[in-house]
Amino acid sequence: MERGIDYFIRNLVENVYVKDNIIEATVHGTEEYKVEIVKDNDEIRDLSCNCPYADGGSNCKHMAAVLFYLEDKENTLAGKDIGESIGKLVEEADKIIIEDFLIDILKNDEKLLNKFKSKLQCDISPTDMKRYKNQVNIIFRRYAGHHDFVDYKNARSFISELEEILDNDIQAMLDNNQLKEAFELTNYIFIKVGNQDMDDSDGGTGEIANNCLQIWQEILYKCDVKLKREIFNWFIAHLDGSVIDYMEDYIEQFIFDNFKEEEFLENKLIFLDNEINEYKKDKDSWLSSFRLGELALHRIEILETKNVDQNKIEEYCKENLEINQVRKYYIDICINKKDYDMAIELLREGKDKEKDWPGLLINYSLKLKDLYKQIGKHKLYEEELWALVLNYKAGDVELYKELKSIYTDKEWMKEREIVFSKLSPYRGIDKLYELEGLYDRLIELVVNSHGLYMVMEYEEILKDIYPKELLNKYENTIKAMATNTSGRAHYREIVSILRRMKKYPKGKEKVSEIVSDWRLRYRNRPAMMDELNKL
């Protein structure tokens, strides 16, 4: 069915010929196929196609494509007939009756009244804006209910109705050049959606936010300087924590992606300096440090946009090296200037400063390792690589292979044992054993591991070599699992493991032995017995 829709959408249905009760059409698939449909009045009596799939007696995607084509044509004609019929009805009706009817409808339907005024390109009064916002409020009340929560079942319809206002009502305002009003209503929806508690598994909030971004962009493109200043001030004012954090990110993105004129750049610098000073007071928390780095990078970006002298930008970086993102930025400047000694010093300092933050430490170490290699400091490069393999990023396969590449095969046989001796089973040594083909060590690791995760991870490569050991591992694990009384899901999991065991040499016998024992030992567990019967 889906492929049939796809063929229809891609206009692959051609040469449709209708005569009496027979419809013939050509559908372009991997080849050109002929479809024939026989109808009796409006009912389909027979479908045929000369494709291989239909030859087997089944309905095919080519038939579906033609049916979608016919349905689309019928709907188009029906819509045209209805339009002509309504047009004729209105044309023949008494003008006073039409006016009275229209007044009566518009009195009782705010949504239609807004659309009617929009069609007439009327100015939007405060009362009109209140009506638009009331429309939005009604949608929220309808879907959020008394508990003020939009559940997953209703989330898609909730978002769709709001998008209808954005796509129709607000777009009409944009078309009528009612930019200020479009901005006000867009902001109202944006803030209400951000503050609404809902199951957003499908990402509806992000869809609304992105739609608002596009509207803001169009407003900014069309508006004059006066309105642009009002818009800028609104955005800056709403970076004060009054908008929920993840929605505030959209506002911040919009501010820094736009407003490139000199007066706005200056205002952004003032805003950033105030924010940076506040975050510097609380830079001990990771979140504050990260936020501080984002703001500092925005400031550097603005300085570059203003074509500020490069020396001044570098001076700012030097004054703020305690900010991790600024340090990284300045390291890249040093590398590009071939000031490698300064870059190395900054990277080493960064490693030491961030030693309690593994992610940051690894990033500095990786960059330092690559820089040593780039400038030919081979001994330091090897030392940094060893530190990564054994400590900072232990068990990483790519770094392990990079370390291996600097030794001969004979040398590596000795060096790899140093790696193995330093790594625990929980730091990725299993991946290294697999890479080296050391299956005797890998099976020992698998057998001694907790649970069956590693068994299933390496079963494909170990099953033919160590079937007995793996079968014993399965047996010991499920016997331990069976000692715990639990629900039906637990017993289903045990039975699924028994099915895997049956595929091993002598597995069927082993499973039969285990099940026979359990039927006696756990006979008072009806759910378990029921699941074993399904085995």
C-alpha cells in the first residue's frame, strides 16, 4: 500500500483510459506495467496487472497506485462540483438574507470572524487580538483539561491546531503586512507552548518553536528599523529566565543569528558583558561554566563581525583563559599562527585544570596528541597516546589501533601485554581481545562476566569454537535466574534463553534435563509452568 502511494505521488501513473466499466492505466515501476480495473457501478469487481507479483494472485502496488489516482480525480471533481453548487446558491440568494446569515454566523464564531476580517484586510484592533489569543487559549483548555497536561494521545492534534493558527491566521497577517500583530500572536503561542506540561515524545514543541523562528525571520526581513528595535528589545527582555530554558535557547539563537547592524551589535555586547559578569560569580558548577563559555564565544563572534582588531580579540581570550571554550578557541588561533609552543602550553594547562572533568581532559589530551604528531615530536606523541590508551580513554579501539600502528608486529606482541595488564574487564578489554583474535582470553572473560550480555555480544564468533563453555554459561545463568520468583515476563525471558540453548550441540538434551528438573522443583509456579509448556 505504501509503495502504491509513493508511485501515485511521484506521478508514475499514466495513460489512464476509461471506457464503460473498464479502466486501463500504465504504471512505471522497474518496468512498464499495465493495470486493468473492472467496475460494476461504483464497486470494483476485478483487478489485474502484468507484474510478477500480481501473477501470483496478489494485489500489487501498481494496482494501488491506480486506485489512488482514481480516488484523487474523483475528489477533485467532487470538490469542483460542490464549489460550483455553492457559488450558484450564493449568486441566486437574496442579498439581505446573505447579510443577515453572515452577521449571525460571525457573531457566534470568533474563528470565522477573524478569518473574515483578515480577508477584508481590516486593521487588527486590541479586541481582535484578544479574540485571537482566546482562540489559542481554547485549544490549550480543550487538550490540557483540568489537570493542565497534554497526554501523548492528544499531543499531535494539539500541536496541529496551533500550527493551523501559525500557518493560516498569522501568515495572513504577514501577507497583509500586519507585522507587529503577527509578532505579538506568534510570541503568545511560543511562550504558552513552552510553559505547557505535555508528553512531547513526538517533538511537537520543537516543531512549534521552529515554525515561530521562520515567522520571526519573515517579520525581521519585512519590518522597518523602529519595529526591529521593539523586536530586539522583546527578545533581550525574555532572556531573563521568564521563558523555560530550552525555549530560551531558540530566542538566543535567533538574536545571535540576526540583528547584525552596528547598534544591535553594541547592545548585544552590553547584554553579554552583564551576563558574563553574573555567571563568573558562580563558575564553580559545571552548568554555569558551560553557559559562561557559550556567552564568551558569542562575544568573540560579535567582535569578529565588527572587524575588531585581531590583537584585541586575542587579548580578550588571554584575559579569559579560565573559561574552557575560550581556551580551546585561543588554542586554535595559536595553531593557525603556528605558535605551537603556546598551544602546547595551553593544552597542558587545560589538562591539569580540567583533571576532575574526564570529558574535558580527554579533549585536551586528544588535541595535544595530534599536535605532537603534526609537528614531529614523536616521543611526546607516543607518551600522550599511551596515556590515552591506558588512562584517559582506556579501551578505545581506534586509539588502540593507532598505538599498534607505531610498532612492528614483533614489538607489538610485547607492548600489547602492557595494555592488557592495565585494563579491567569493564574498560573495553573484550573489544581488544576480539580485535586481536585472542578468543581464548575472550571466552574466559565472557564466562566470568555477570549475566548474559557478553555471551550475546560475542556468541556469533565464539559459538563454533567454544560451544560447551557457552552452553554451560547459559545453564548456570538461567538456573540462577529461576531461583527468583517473579512475573510472567521473567519466565518468558528464561524460555527465550532455553530456545537459544537448544541450538547448541547437545543443547536439546541439556534443555530437556533442566525443564524436567524445574517441573518438579517449581511445580507451584503456574505462570512458569505455563511458559515452559510453550517451549
